[in-house]
Amino acid sequence: MSIAPPTATIAPRGLQGVVVAETAVSDVRGAEGFYQYRDRSAIELAESSSFEDAWQLLVTGEKATDAARPAFQAHLDGAVAAGRSDVAVVVDAVAATTPDVLAGLAASWSLLGARRGIRPLYDLDEDARLAEAIALAASTPVIVGALWRRGRGESLLPPIEGRGVVANYLHQITGAVPDEETERALTAYLVAVMDHGFNASTFTARVIASTGADAASCLVGALGALTGPLHGGAPSRALDGLDAVGTADRIEPWIRAELAAGHRLMGFGHAVYRTADPRAELMKRVALRRGGPRVELARQFQESAERLLAEAKPGRELHANVEFWAALVMEQCGLPREMFTPTFAVARTIGWTAHILEQARDPKIIRPSARYAGPPVRGKAA
């Protein structure tokens, strides 16, 4: 007697609304416009926490108290110091091949993993996995900064003593020592986008981690997903709309023309949020505090865009997403547009490593099914 195979249900396109795993890293509640890192509101952390403290919470699950902070900071400092020579060798090799920072980061992670002999997650205990994850994430802002400078024919600047990851990153990219207000503005952005549930790049990282592969390979796969314009490439494109408009009187005609042509307004709408994106609201507050004509133009653009989108697409909640206002904040901080997505990657690497570590604890490989929709098998020719 034959046994019928188990039936499988077809998931919605894009796995929309499908729960594929449990996680203690973060939670996104789109209907409420709320998300959290571990047991903390992500927005509250972004408004008040340092980059390093948020990193510690996400990756270790441990709150960065006065007692716990020094040990984690020593771990970070040790990882950067130990990997400095390896990073220099890798960046030299990659920069001679491509000027593209994102492509260079992916290649650098692969080479760094090979040079350090990073082993599969499957073969490591929890402490060794954590050490690898921290080392790779700690190398990321250094690699990105070095690739940017090398691409412009400039050498890596010496670190600013007594300043953290964000200040040193800004120093490498802009060439100037940032003031505290600028550092705080970029910190708010980086912490706000460290993680955001099972987005495309995070899910990619977890799928690779479920195979037991090494952490560097997981990060390379995640970065590949992030390079897609529908995921991490929209911040600079959001500014293109402001450039095209130029002045407030041209906002509405330009948006109407874009919508009539069937074009997507970059920086508006989100796959999860059905209300205002809390990250966008945070970035808007940061941008408005710094002010300026560009920010006022953006404010009016958002107002018109949301009104016209409601007219054109009734019943859909299409609000400004984080990328719209993040673009303004990064521009205010002096980051060039080509560095918007690499900067996003610097932040999101923290979330990726947190999820990689969590997934590595589950011995079950992620292996969904598919329903064949092609032509039937042909019989023998007559």
C-alpha cells in the first residue's frame, strides 16, 4: 500500500505574513507602527543609546550596564586590533580590483574569512561563534571606510582616540572630525536600522546559517540581498525626487506626473507598516532639529506625496518610510550618496550577526518546498 505524500500549502507571494521561525532578537508590529530590539523599544534605543550599547544588546542579549559594558568594549577593541593587519591586506587586494564599496565589502568578507581560516558555524561552540561574529562586524566600518578612501586615492586616517565607532566612521568618510551633534544624528540612524525582523537580507543570512556555513558566507549572502534597489538601495533614490522637484511649487505637478506614468515614489510605502514608519518619524525629528531649506522642502514633499498617494491608491496606507528621511539625515551628516547603502550595511551587519548566531543554535536546515508549474513530462516520441 502506497502512502500519500503530505500535502503542502502555497504561501502568499513574497511569504507575506508567513511566520517561518521564532526569534528573540527583534519584533516588528506593522499594524501598530512599533518595533523592538530584545526587550527594549528600538526607537528609544536609537534616541538615547550609543552604537556599541545597542550592538551589545542585539548580539548578546545583555543590557549594556556599567558592569557589563567594559567587557564587551574590550572584546570589540581586541577584535579591531587583532584584525587590523588582515583588513589592510584584504582592502589592498580588493581596492585594486573594484572601486565599488559594496562589491568590495562582499569580497573583503570572503577574503577575510579565508585569510583568518573562519570555520563553519556547525563546527564551533557558542563562544567561538560569538567571537567570529563580533570580529566580522567590528571589521565592517573599517573596511567600508578604507575602501571609500582608497577609491579616492586617499589612505586610511588614524583612529580618533576616545571616540567610538560612529565618530571614527564619519571621520573616514568625510575626512573631518565630527561634532557631537553630527555623531548623535548618525548614531540615531544606525541604531534605528540595525535590525528589522525577517527582512530579505536577514532571512537570507539565516537560510545560509541554517546550513552550518561560516559567518562570513552568511554576511556575503545577506549583503547580496541588500544591494537590491527594493531593499537597501532607496535612500539615495529618495533624494533624486527632491532634486527633480527643486522648489516647493513644483512638488505636486512632479508627483502627479510620476504617478500617472506608473512610477514608484522611492522612499514611500513599506512591506510591513500599515501606519507611519516609526523609523521615518525618528529620522524626521532628527532632520528637523538640524533644519534648513532642504529639510523644509522634504517636509512639504512628504505631505504632498502622502496626500496624492491616498488619492491615487485609495485603501492603501502609503507613508514615508525610513529611507526618505534617512537620506536627509545622512546628507546633513556629510555622507555622499554613494555611501548611503554601505552605511546602511554597516548598521545592518549587527542585526545580521545577531540572527546568524540565533539560527546557528537550531540544527534544522531551512528547506521549503515549491509547487511545480511547468509543462508535464512528455511521453516518448511517436
